[in-house]
Amino acid sequence: MARLLVTGGAGFIGSNFVHHVIAHTDHTVTVLDKLTYAGNRASLAGLPEDRVRLVVGDIADAAVVDPLVAEADAVVHYAAESHNDNSLHDPRPFLDTNIIGTYTLLEAARRHDVRFHHISTDEVYGDLELDDPARFTESTPYNPSSPYSSTKAGSDLLVRAWVRSFGVRATISNCSNNYGPYQHVEKFIPRQITNVLRGIRPKLYGTGENVRDWIHADDHSSAVLTILDKGEIGQTYLIGADGEKDNKTVVELILQLSGQPTDAYDLVTDRPGHDLRYAIDSTKLRTELGWVPTYGDFESGLAATMDWYRDNESWWAPTKDGVEAFYASKGQ
Ligand SMILES: NC(=O)c1ccc[n+]([C@@H]2O[C@H](COP(=O)([O-])OP(=O)(O)OC[C@H]3O[C@@H](n4cnc5c(N)ncnc54)[C@H](O)[C@@H]3O)[C@@H](O)[C@H]2O)c1
């Protein structure tokens, strides 16, 4: 049994991780989350109170962070400003949380010699051409495109430096695009699912050719637990489930699974600097640590996710109108 400090555990992937830990281990979890617009207490509802505690606070506040890190056996660091579109409109919170917040946690991990796992994204590698057969590996050079991905790249480099310079016992994982329960409706897949549930036509950026490599959040969680358990200190592991799909195919699948015509969507203005294609080669994680994803099939994972949004309207309904009004103001 270990005591985990999970930052950002009331967000999308962090809350999926907390549910996964409670279901598959006997660890206890303290969630440290600022409850920004992206964090939601309701994502932790129903979890056992004797094993999960929520502390509302900022990862950039050393006075809050220090005692929580001191009492943990490991820190799993998910907290971030995570939405590319927001980073184009107001980059500052991305620097505060992704850079200063990570620095603050690393300093506490260093002071108390606590194991640290840093959650990052494949977006640090930039994008690939649509017809390029290459996939990202752990040795792909960093080439971030947006304020979001550049601050995530910066936070990864801080972790590497704290391992090398100060001996912090840290690992890093860079994961591809996640989908699953508890994802904010501002994001592509839940936005389109909830549009269909509300009788609104799904919206597709540009021509919909952009490719993302989708992984179910539960598979991301099992990979992180595997790295915490067996990962080598100082190493980076790429996490992906061979789920490459272009955005047009994803929208068509959502419509098809809802029993609607697959062309019942609207094209909207593309996002500036929209990365073309991401693709992950997760050979290292699979061969060195023996991890395998559960959702090998994107369509079944998507159908399960659609069922979750259908059954949990009270979770997403309070934010839906505001998100659509915001996108409408930008012609999206
Ligand atoms: N969403 C993806 O597809 C994806 C893919 C790969 C990696 N990641 C990474 O996974 C992590 C989680 O992503 P997500 O999609 O769940 O994000 P999210 O936006 O849904 O959740 C982020 C959480 O962090 C909290 N938070 C933000 N600033 C904070 C601060 N200063 N102090 C404490 N808490 C704060 C928010 O309240 C929220 O609960 C991020 O580090 C992201 O870069 C995401």
C-alpha cells in the first residue's frame, strides 16, 4: 500500500486515474487540485472517503504543496492548464501552472526525497506530415507548436534537470490524445458526443484531415501505474494504443453509433497552427515494462464513452451552454 499525491486529480485524466487506482490497488490518494473551470468535485463522487481525500489548492503554492509531498510515497503530477485553444487566447496561466507549478512540486520532491511521476503529452514533439510513416519515439526532438505544448515541453525539461542535477527520483510519460468519461465538453470528442445528444450538429475544424492517436483514459492510467511500479528512474516512456484516426472519421463514427447520417455535421474555421498528425510508438513501454492496453479497439471504447455521456448528463450539462456560446463567438 502506498500514499499517492495526485495533482489535478479532479480533472479529466487525473480523475480517471484516481478511479483506476481505487479499483485496482490498495493505495490511498490525496488529490491536490485548484478546481479551475476544468476541475470538478463530481468526478470524484462515490469514491471511498477513507481512501480518497481532496485538498483544494494551487500546485504553484509552496506552502500548500510542501506538507502534502512530505507525507506522500509518490507524486503523480497531472495538474496543468491543458486546452490548446485557451493557450492561444491567454497563455499566462499556462506558464504559471505548467512551469512554476511543476517547479514547485519538484522542489518539494527534492526536499523530501519523494518519488515523482510527471504526466506529459506527445504534443511536445510537434506534428508529423499526414503522409509521413514515422511515429514519435522517446528520442524524437522536441518541437512544440502552441503555448500549451511549449509549457508542457518546458515542464518535461525541468523534470529531466531535477533528476540530473538534484537526484530527484522521477520518471516522465508522454501520452497521445485521451478520450473517456469525465472529459470537459470543450474538448473534441465530448463536445461532439454532447452536441449529438443535444440535437446540435457536430462541428469539424477545417477539413477534418488532422490525425490524432486516441487512447482510452483507463489505458493511460494502467500505463502510469506500470511506470510507477517498474519504470527506471530518469527514463521517459511514450504511451499510446495504436489508435490513429482523422477527426472526420471520429465525427462520422459518433454519428453512426448514434444512428444518424454520417454527413450530418458542419465544417468550422480551423484552429490557428492546428497540428496535422500525432502518432506514438509505445514499443519501449510494451517491451521493457510489459504494458498492454485493454481497449485495442477505438470503436468499442468510443461506444462506451458515448454511453457514459448519455447516462451522466448531470455531470456535463452545467457547462455545455457556456462552451457552445464561447465557440460560437469564434465562428466554431
Ligand atoms: N487530454 C489529453 O488528451 C492529454 C494527453 C496527454 C497528456 N495529457 C496531460 O495530462 C494531464 C491532465 O490533462 P487533462 O486533459 O486531464 O486536463 P484537465 O484540464 O481536464 O485537468 C487539469 C486539472 O488540473 C487542475 N489544475 C489546473 N491548474 C492547477 C493548479 N495551478 N493547481 C492545482 N490544480 C490545477 C484543474 O483544476 C483540473 O482538475 C495534463 O498534464 C496534460 O498535459 C493530456
